[in-house]
Amino acid sequence: MRALILSDYHRLDVVERPRPQPGPGEVLLRLAATGICGSDFHGFTGENGRRRPGQIMGHESSGTIAALGPGVDARALPLGAPATFNPVVVPAEQAQAYRDREQHAPGKLVIGVAADVQAAFADYLVVPARNVLLLSPELPLHLGALIEPLAVAVHAVRLAAPGPESKVLVVGGGPIGQSVVLALKMAGISQIALSEPAADRRELVAALGVSVLDPAEGPVPEQTAEALGSPADLAIDAVGVSPTIADALSATRVGGAVVLVGMGTPTLEIPAFAVSTEERTLSGSFTYTARDFADATTWAGENADALAPLVSSTVRPEEAQEAFRSLAAGEGPPGKILVTFDDEPHNDTGLPAATEHSAETTRKEMAR
């Protein structure tokens, strides 16, 4: 099978690797598409310290079920069915104790982060059956790769627990900020503003039906109050650098809340008085619970039209090096780039046309 290997920082190569085989309780997925996450291209440059040369990265994926290991129920996970996977793998012995907070399990591994585990920039991937979720047949298969970042956003929104009348500022209009907008709408929130310096990202987000702010046009707190009618009750920072967390804090009301979901830098300078003397709550958000991921999967299956605008382009594996280089240099498109690992024909939107994947089709694909 083909796989993208991080041969060195700033270098990805397409290599041939043996196709993995599922063991007991495991599923083999034939991957159709894998999204390039911000953590992937920061890993590509070596700046986040969370990826290393020799690794096969990738964790935002969709595909079809290609084979089942011993003990996996074929009625629940039929061959050829469209599927995605939750990358947060919790040991079976910890699953009950960390139910609904799986991301806290001390023994967890995250596919795509764990350097010694082959991840999803490849034709095939083995994952535990308990981490596989079936996709709606109504959802174009490649859009299933957007479920993982949507789950990140769903978790961040649920941590803050905004009410339907809450006024929310999102800081950062990249793929996570875009997903946060959808997660807020999923939660019934309608009063949303988003701050983003890049014009193409502001245009994409505006099409999602929220107010967009350009930080170059004036202080973000003032623009937020004008757009929402008052300071925000909640700010979600989808960037995670010192200037954005400062904007998030200063744009919220006294007693408001800020959720940090972006990880733009390992160290932040925080205006402490904006937290203490004005009693704001600052919370971190990392990945998601299994319930968050399952709910994002269900919502995606019913809202393909809302997800589709978040994909800016698709590239083949041999084009991934240039796509990663562009993203790392800040030259990428406004939305998500998907690396596609199938050979489906493309329609005029640039996304592969939806096709029905039968078990026989999957068996033929496995011969590759």
C-alpha cells in the first residue's frame, strides 16, 4: 500500500508499505480521504515537537470497512460500509472508568500523534472496532474526514455550555474556527462573531452566516461589542497564541468565559488581571469525548451541505509535500485540504463524486 512518511522535517515521501492486517477486535479501513490538520503541518516543520521523522501521520479520515479481525461483529460493521474512526484510543480496561471523559484516560493513545503507530496518511489503517463509526450513506464519503475537527469543536463548545441567548466570539477563522461556528449552530447559538485577519477566510466564514471581524480595522473588543450589541459572554480561541488569547479575554464581559482550543504555541503570555480581577473563567479544551465524536458523526450525516464549504481542495498523495509546504508557509487555502487515497472520479466541485461502496468493490480495492 501507499503511505506518506515524514522522512525528515519539511519532507514527505510516498512509500510502499505492507498492508496491515486486523487482529482480534480490530477493523481494517480502506481510506478515502485524510484531512491535513494544523498539528500535522506544525509536525511537518518540527515546531510543535509532537511528530518525529519516520512517522506516518494523519487522524482526520473517512473510508470503507475492508476487513474484520476475529471477534468483530460483521452485522454491526459490515464489509464495504462507509466509516470513520475516533483517533482517541482508550485501553479496554480503562473504558468504563473514563466514560464520557476518554481524553483524560492516562493510558490513551491518539492515532496520528503516537509516533510508533501507523496513522491515516495511507491507503489502509487498522483501528480497534470500538473506535469505528459508520457514516450515513447520504454523506459524501470524503466529507467524513471533517468529522474529527468538528468533534474538537463540539467538545470546546460543550465545555463552555452556552445558552441559546449567549453571545459568542470565535477567534480565528481557520478549519477549527470554522468547525466551532458549525458546533455553535449545532448547539442552537445564533449570535456569533468571528475575528480573522485573512480576507479569504473571512469570506468563507461569512458564508456560514456569522458576523466577521477584521482585527486590522480596530480593537477586537470594540468590534465584538458592535457586532453582538455588547461584549461576548463566551470567547473560543481557535488559534492559541498570546495576542489571540488577549483578544478573547478583553472581548468578553466581566464574569465571562474563554475556552482555549487552539494550540498555536506551547507557551502563552496571559493578561492575568483580565482573568482574576474581572472573574473570567479560562478553560482548556483537548480532543473530545466518545460521545462528542459520535454526536458530530450523526450531525454530519444530516448536514452535508453545511460541511461541504469547509473543504477548499483535494490533493493526491504525491501532491501532499507541496500542500504541507504551503500550509506551513501560511500560503494555504482558507479551508481544509484533503489528501485523497482513492481513484474515484471528481465532479465539478473538486470533491470526488459520491459512489456506493459494496463489499465486492472493497475486495477489488484491496488487491492494490
